[in-house]
Amino acid sequence: MKIKNIALLAAAIISANFCYGATIHVVTTTQDTRSITELIGGNKVDVFSIATGYQNPHFVDPKPSYIIKLSSAQLYVTLGLDLEAGWSPSLLTSSRNVKIQRGADGYVDASIGVPLMQVPSSLNRAEGDIHAFGNPHYWLDPENGKIIARNICNGLEKISPENKNFFEANLKTFDEQIDARIKVWNAAMAPYKGTKIIAYHNEWVYFETRFGLHIVDFLEPKPGIPPTPSQLVKIMKEVKENNIKIIITSPYFTTSSSDVVSKQTGAKTLVMATSVGAFDSIKTYYDLFDYDIKLFTGAMK
């Protein structure tokens, strides 16, 4: 009986938290959606991100503290497309917060409406870590950031309709900022359009397409499969034949394999940011592209 009473009391406290005060408590799966939520929500939101910017978003260890955060959240923002499938569903279920479960007003799938790339026609696990719904790293095209922001804005308006005009104004500012910055980023990358590069993992297709790069091959022989000696030999041959100068990788992958290729070919390894917070200077979604483009163009010069 005591346990039942405690559970009822906890539920009452959580319910009261939803109704009391102006701040909307939001939990996002990544730092990128956290940043965009803060830009749209302004002082109306308090946002906690589960994954850090230097973590592989596919692999996050569920912690009890995340469940506590989720239990009192009013809005949950996921990138979707099974990117967080290994840890997000179990955390949501454990939170027992009906307001943020899939289908509820407090559940936001940021991928809705995004033009997806690399959607497989069939699934064959022998081909490695294949995503059934398409490549999920869509936030690495800043144009898709506007779609993410629209989805988050819609979610905030469901939770707090009285602040709709506030959210819509912030969304307009965000869209204008992205449009203006894309012009600057495109201008910076224009001299390198068509540049052939090597990537560690297949997570850059949206960035590649937006800025006109050409990823020739990957250090991984198949998605999610660590580099093998035979793959590195193949890569070294491709680097020499195509006069490739740049290998791009992410903070959560070791550079040991790319260092081998670099030593043998002279190609330079760039550890680029895949998320806000990957490095200390990347505080916002805008900073993410400022950092990567400055790093890339600096290396090419």
C-alpha cells in the first residue's frame, strides 16, 4: 500500500510540474536538437540533451538520471530514423511519462518532412549497418535544420499554444539566419566543389551533397565494420590515383587507420564535428558548420 501511495504522490508531483510555471521542460536525444530547441524556445524552455556532442549517437549508455529527466519532461525530441533505436525506446518506456511517448503531443520526431537520402530498396545485414529508413545523419545539411526547427516549433506550440507567436517569431529568425549563413558557407566551399575525399564512416552524405564534395570511399569496408588491412590498401590506392588530399572522420572514431593512410599517401586527416558540442567552441547549430567549413577550407588552402 505504501509503495502504491508513493507512486501516486510521484505522479501527482509530475502532473503539477506540467501545469506550474512558464518554463517548458524538454529532453532531446542530441545536442543539435537541443541547440535548435533553445533557439526556437528562447527563455520559455529548459533543455537537457541525453547524448553529448562527442558521442556516437548510435551508442549511448542508458542511465537512471536520464529516466528521471524524461519522467518530468513535457517535450521529447528525437532525430528518429532508428538512429537512437538502441537506447531511446527503453528510456522512454522506463520514464512512464505518457505525455512524451510516441504519438503523444509531447513527442517530436525531428525527421518528419526531411528529404531522405540512401533509402535502401532492400535490407541485407551482410552489407553492414544499414538503416531501413535512409541515412539518418540529415542534420548535417543546414537546410534540413529548418525542417527540424519547424517540427520542434510545432511541438512547442502543442504544449504551449499561448506562446505560439513567440515561437513563430523565433523560427522566422532561425530560418533567416540559416539562409544567410548558407550563402556564406556555400561561397567558402565553392572553390572546392567536386573535391574528392575519403570518409571514415557513411555519415557525411548530406554535408557532401549540400557543399558539392565527392566522397570516393570509406575507411570502413561496410558501415559499422572496422577498417581491415585489405580495405586500407584499397583506400591508399584510391587516394594516390585520385590525388585525394583529405580524409574526414569524427571525434568518436580512432584515427589509427586514417593515420596509416596519411603516412603512406600524404593525405591529411580532419577530425570534423558531427554535432554541437563536439569541441568546446561549438556552442550552437550555427557554430557546427562554421567550425567544419573553416577546418575543411583551411586544410585545402
